[in-house]
Amino acid sequence: MKTLATLVLVLAVRASLAAHDMWIEPTSFAPELGRVLGLKLRVGDDFRGEPIPRNDELIERFVVVDANGQRGVVGRAGADPAGLLRVTATGPMVVGYQSRPNPVALTGAKFTSYLKEQALDHVLALREQKGQAHADVREQFIRCAKSLVRTGPAGALPADRTLGLTLELVAESDPSSLAPGQELPVRLTYLGRPLASVRVVAVNQRNPWDRVAATSDQDGRARFRLTEGGTWMVRAVHMIPSPAKTQADWVSYWASLTFDAAAGS
């Protein structure tokens, strides 16, 4: 019965994840030293999401990096928040989560709509070239989420750092200390290398229709002028043909980065 319940939970979570944004939502972006911080996993659209309870079968990595180094994020099976950590150092903390591959089957029409919505034009073009524009698809998707948290005032250390996620967004300035009108440069990497020509979108949680979009340049960099303060998510999607011997046609990687931006930026 326990095995059956676990299988049902895994299948339900996988179904809910498909073709939606996924992000980390900490219980506070500025926790006090010594407190326990909850790390909620959310999936949905327009920065409105449903909880993803902790399931270790779906987790490839769930870590935090702070002044004391890197450690795993603990949690109780089936719980929301999915992760818990005690704040043991002042300064910036970077939380990272990467899922294991999740399979999903889509009709040709639904897959085409999803590609257009995510601006994955190269995949649309390749399917046209191969005469597969209307073919049904087996896809595997992998989530690569990060969140920036800080205890104490901004200091000399950068707010973000590279964690080695397969698809990763890295903020190159501290979003919590942006001056009005100042740009936030964000770098997108795939397998540790800059990824160009990908649409990167910043979404404000208070006003999810207040979006800013940019395309990554040859250095993988996209720049944003955030229109207001509060909680933001930056996201990007990258898709490649599935490697040989994989039970899928395509593999997609979904990166997200959440943070609290300075008011009035």
C-alpha cells in the first residue's frame, strides 16, 4: 500500500508539472539568523502555483550554498514546504533544485501550441523540416530552479553564484539593492556554457501580467529593467532532441530564479 501511494503521488506530481513554470518560494527572502526557513516548491502559470510536496524520487539535487559552504536541503516526505533549512550564517544564500527527468506525452496540436507559447521556434522549424509538425510527442522535462535569500544587509559578496544546474540562471547584480532605473543582468548557461538566442522572461508576483522579456546574447546574458519592487521570477526554457536510447523525442529544461527586488527599481 505504501508503494502504491508513493506511485500515485509521483504520477500526480508529474502530471501537474508538465508545461508549467516551476519555482522555489521561500517563506522569507530575508530570514533572521538561527531561524528555520521553509522552501516551498510551486508549479503553475502567471506566478500563481500549486504546491509540490517533497518526493525524493523526483529530486536530483536540492542544496543551499552560504558562507559555510554547500549542504543538502532536508525535508519530510510528502510535506509542504518541501525543504527546510536553518539559517546558520549572515549574508547571501543560494538555494538550488534540479529534478530528475519527468516523462509526458502530448498530442501534436498541444505540443505545437506549447512551443509557440515558449518561443521555441527552432523546435517548430525542425519539426516542419522533418514532416513531423502534427505528430504526437514523447517529452522528458527537467526543472532547474534557484532562489536568492539574504540574512543581514547587503555586503561585498555577490547575491548569486553558479550551482552547476544543467540549465541555470545567474543574477550578476544583487536584485535586492538595485537603484531606480538600474539594469539587472542575468546570465543563462547550459551545461556550464553561455546559451544564446533564448527568450528570458521576468515576472512580478504582485502583478504577473507585468512582464519583461529579453533574448540572451552570445554571452548568454539578458538585461532587465524591473518595473517595480517585490518578488520576481526570471525563467527560461531550452529544448533539444532527445539523445539516442532515450524513451522520448525531446528533452526540455526549465530554469527559474526567484528573488526579492528593491522597491522602486
